[in-house]
Amino acid sequence: MSSFEVEQSFRNIVRFYSRELYMINRGHKASRFFGETQRRKLTKIGVLERIYVHQGCRLRLSDEALSVLNAVGSLSDVKI
């Protein structure tokens, strides 16, 4: 990530899709929540990444998306 706007956009996307990304992180397939075009775009911007297993290819959360998701989760536990 190069500029502040790009990083902020990435964090906003992860926050917007946080519910779906939690489910993907727990082992559900990304195709259950996102269409082909959305999966391709999320992979391109770095939210999802491809991993290759003996059965083919799966999508999982990138390390950066996982760290943003954990920060969002810890903030949602705090009640104001």
C-alpha cells in the first residue's frame, strides 16, 4: 500500500465485508458469499489470496486483511 487513501480504502472494504470475511476465515468457501467478479476484485486488491492445495485452489484472507479484521473485531467488543 502506498498512499493513505489506498490504505483507508482497503480498511473500509474489510470493515464493510467483515461478516463475510469472518466466515471465510472460519473455513467457508468464498463463492458462498461473493460472486466471481467480486472474488476477482477482492483478490486483485489484496483482501483475498489464492492458496493451492491438492484438491485445487482456495481463497483465504491475506495477512493484512486478517490484521484489519482483528482490529475491527476488538473495537466492536467495546461498548460506548
